[in-house]
Amino acid sequence: MRWFGFGFNAFAQICVQEKSDKEESSSAVRVPTQLKNHVGRSKIRASWSRTASLFLDEDRRVRLAGFSASISGESLGPAVLDTRGCEDAVISETHLTLAFPDRIESWDLQSKDEAPSWRTEIVHRSQSSDVHLPLVPGGYVASEPPIFRPLPSHLQAKSLALGGGHAILLTAAGAVYTWGQGSHGQLGHGGLIPEEEPRTVEALWGMSMRSVAAGGWHSVCIGDGGDLYVWGWNESGQLGLPSRGLRKTSRQKSDLQAGGLCGSVGTCPAEDPHEEVFISIQAFPALVDVSPTCEIRTVSCGSRHTAAVTTTGCLYTWGWGEYGQLGHQTTASLDEPQCVEFFRNENLHVVDVVCGPWNTFAAAVEKEVLDLKNVPESPL
């Protein structure tokens, strides 16, 4: 399995690039680029300026790339931090949280303390109780202090995703709960008000979900049947629904390109009498048809973009594309899911995707490998 990255790269969290006369060229990777030394089983987590990679085939160490990556001799700091035997990791701009077989630790990356800022022991753990960060026994770890936040035990949380200021939780029974900031409809309750406590997304009640993800101001989930549901802010088309801003920009570019046809003699085409419907905020879950021929396998959200992998190994992206994070080798934004042709052209089958706020990381295998064994399960 190989990992590729594209999008925001100002801190070399994807790859080290040579400096160019054009400032933006060194801060963006527009063509999916293979990450160095990322061959084999591994996990990737990303924040705005950092990338944490957990390598599963060797001694299960975590390596950090991006801002202050050389903070210690092993590219991960504080200097006393030993990541051998790590099973999972999450990273934010201020903290790195690591899960080990017997404990969970959260380290302040801006501190020189020789002890974690938060730690809990795991007692009498069974194989069926694997930790899937940011969930931890009794609650979850947040991206900023207080690091540990409790959760009601009756929720029976299966997975949890954190957005810019909200959270989305999936229960073992397939129900979805959200809480936090709601100013952009990202909670899915039909309003724009915050929720202090987990509240079920009633529009999804009775439909079993199997995966959830959260962006800066939007949320998505995958149903048991492989359907994709989205809600929240759609300013950059991150929901895959018609965005007024994107359509207006596209129309202006078309008008400029067709400027020679529009003169003082009135040769411009007449406007469409049918007014388009645009979605700025989608406060209830909406179904998005990513691919009519296959189901969605996994999904991830950036700050204002979304990426989904289908059961046939295709990667689709949409939303904000200013740094090339959509993988289409342009900086254009999209309000419709579009297949990333790079992987198809390279005869690669995508098996996983992880979005940072302004970039995207995709894991892929050679299609020939699929003829010899089953598609590997997502390591996340």
C-alpha cells in the first residue's frame, strides 16, 4: 500500500519542495505525490501544519512531518517521547495523542515538559475493546484543552469525528449524535443554534449508519447501504450541492472567455428563464449521489472540502480547491463530486482517504494485486 498527498504543503507536511520564484508553488502540491517511506501498512492523521504517520509493519512508531517536525532527534517531540508500540494517534496544532496497549497519552507539542499533559491507564483490556481515537475509555480527546471530555455511557460510542467546533458520534447501533457549534447547520438538527450535549440527528433515525466524518463547518456519514448523507455549510461546494458562489465564478469566467461574442449589437445569449436553486446552508441531512454505479466505502472531510472512496477503488473529491487539495491538478473548487483521474491513470485502486484541513492523503494499491488477494481494509 502506498500513500499519496496533495494540497497545502507550506510546512512540507506532504513533501519537501524546491523553492520557486512563485511563492504559491512551494506551498501547494497539485499533483498527487507519493509520500516518502510510506510503503506498507500505515495510518495517517493530519492537522493544518502537521502530519502524523503511524507505521504498522515495523515497531509501530509515529513520525511527524510539517511544522517543527525536527523538534526531537526522532522527528517527534518532546525529546523524551517514545512512540514504540503505538496503536493509534491523532494530532492537532497543539497536541499529539497516542494510544498504546496499556495507556493513552496526550502530549503538548508547544511544551518542553517531560511528561504528557494528560494520561490514562487501560486496565483489563480485551481484544474486542480496541481504542479508536479520538474515542478513549469514558469519553474522547479534544483538539484543545481540556483534552479529555466525558461522554454518557449509554451512548455506546463506536466512532467519533471532530470538526472545527462540533462533534459527530456514531453509536454501536448505527445512530448519529452531534453537538457543539451549529451556526452553519453542521449539527443537522434543522436550526443554527449550538448544542451543549449530544443530540440525536432525528432525520437519520431508523437508518443505520456505519461511518461519520466532520469538516470545519459540515458533517457527513455513510449508511449501511453505502449511501452518503451531508449537511452543514456549502459555501465552497463541500456538500456536493449547488453553490451560488462557485456557479457565479464559473459563469463570470465563461462570460470572459465568450467576450468576443457579446458586443454592443446584443449578441449575448438570453438568460435561462428557470432560476437555479442554490444551497448555502443545509441544516438537515441530504443524500448526495457521488457515483451512480457503486457504493461509498469511506469518507473524510477537510476544512471546506470532502473526499470519498467508492467500493470500486475510485477517489472522488469536491469543495474548496485553492491549494490543489481536490487532486484534479488545478486550484478550481467544485460543488459536484468528481473522480480523481490520477489514480485511474496510474492503474491504482484507492483503499483509504484522510483529509487534513487544506490537503488530502490517499492510500492505494496496484490493481494487479487485487487479482491475488482481497482489497485491504482501511487501516483507520
